[in-house]
Amino acid sequence: MKIIHTLSELREHLSAYRHPAVVPTMGNLHAGHLALVRQAKPLGDITVSTIFVNRLQFAPHEDFDTYPRTLDADCAQLEAAGCDLVFAPKEAEMYPQPQTFKVQPPSELADILEGHFRPGFFIGVCTVVMKLLSCTQARTALFGKKDYQQLMVIRNMVKQFAMPVDIVGGETQRAEDGLALSSRNGYLNATERQQAVLLSATLKTVAQALREGGSADIARLEAQAMQTLSSAGWKPDYVAVRRQADLQAPRAGDPMVVLAAARLGATRLIDNLEV
Ligand code: PAF
């Protein structure tokens, strides 16, 4: 597996390929990322992973400085999963001058849910993803469904800009107790790690109620789920039932998804379940 840090070297190496399949990441990899790499393998003529902690998508009070940088361990795992090439640029390579051109996603998709609680987050994500897809000449790019809204925003961006990239979603990988795998799970202490199962359990309860016909009273289900989390000491930002197609309020018969974000101690976790 080749590890490349500069754009010029990346371009030279990729000139021999027609269909890079790319898994963009911020590193500190877990089994969810590696599943995406394995999923990418048959989808291109070279499997590329990018590792870049993107300052643009972090608010000043968020964890940009402390986000774990674990390049050596990440590369070992990527190689074992069959990745052919890692592009791990330094910040000065990706942003040699302030990135004043930015991608502004539409408010109805990007200022709700995550975007409401993390203003500017999707501008940062879209800007870096567009740049990474361009740098890697991606023809297929894979993103985890755990970041459900991110996947939807990126799909729409690629479609509206007519970028020649197929966007593929990967299923959320979970620990045995149901906790969705996330790089931020590493912030949890042992007690919090045990408590963290409540987030996926709460989503399951809402999804079950919806399947049993509870869609008439979505507001009540959302409020009950928020209450469950708050009573157990979490600080929930939202538990929301939305339609899968565009994350707006569902109408009768729409395929739905339940999404949640909540803080446990100092760690903010997100998760979702399609219904
Ligand atoms: O999901 C992530 O890890 C990041 O948001 C992404 C897509 C790599 C962009 O920095």
C-alpha cells in the first residue's frame, strides 16, 4: 500500500488508473471505515482512502485540536483491509491559502438537525469532500450511513454539481451491545461506554413504535425519547423522525428514519435507524 502526502505525487500515481474508489476519512479508524474500504474494493480499479482532519468542519469550541491523529495505526489497518493507496495530506497541502471558496449547501438540508446544532458544519464537510473527490479523481466514493445527513448532503452536492462520482452508502457498524462505531467513542470512559448503549436502544424503541403504527403521534415519540435520554443523564440535542428522502417531516407511507444526537458527559454521539 502506498502512502502519499502531496498532491503532485497523488496525481502522478493516479494517472495510471481510470476508476478510483475512494473512502474519505478523518483517521482514527474503526471497523466501520474498514468495512467501507472492503466495500470499495470491487467498485474501482484502485482503492483509495484519504485521512485528513478537516479544520473547516469544526467550530472553535469543538474537538479539532484533540481529535486523535493515529496515522501509523490507521495505515496498518487500511493495508490489512486491502486499501491500495492512502492520501494523507498535511493541512498546508490541502489549504495552502485560506479556503475562501466554499460550498454552501441548501439551508433546508444543511441547517436542520446536525446543521442546526453545528452551524457551518456542512459547509466545511462539502468544501473538503468536493476538494478530496477532485484531488483523488474519485469515480466512486463511499460514506457511512451513521452520518446519515452527511451522506444525503454529499449525494445532493454531487448531483447538483454534476460531478462524475457515484456516491455509495455503507451500513452502520455496531458494537455487540448496539452502540454505533464512531471515532468519538474513544472519548468515553468505562462507565460512559456502558451507558452509551442507551442511544441505540432509544432509537430502537422509537423505530419499533413507528412500525407498530405509532406514526400518528411522532411528536410524542420524539419527546418520550428525549425524556428517556435526559432522565439517564444525557443532554440530547434532538431525537427526530424524518422521511428518508429529504429529512423533512414524514407524511403517511413515507419511508422514515429516526435520528438522534446527544451528549454523554463531554462526548457528543449521533446515531440513526431506518424504519
Ligand atoms: O465523516 C467524516 O469522517 C468526515 O466528515 C469526512 C467525510 C471525511 C469529511 O472530512
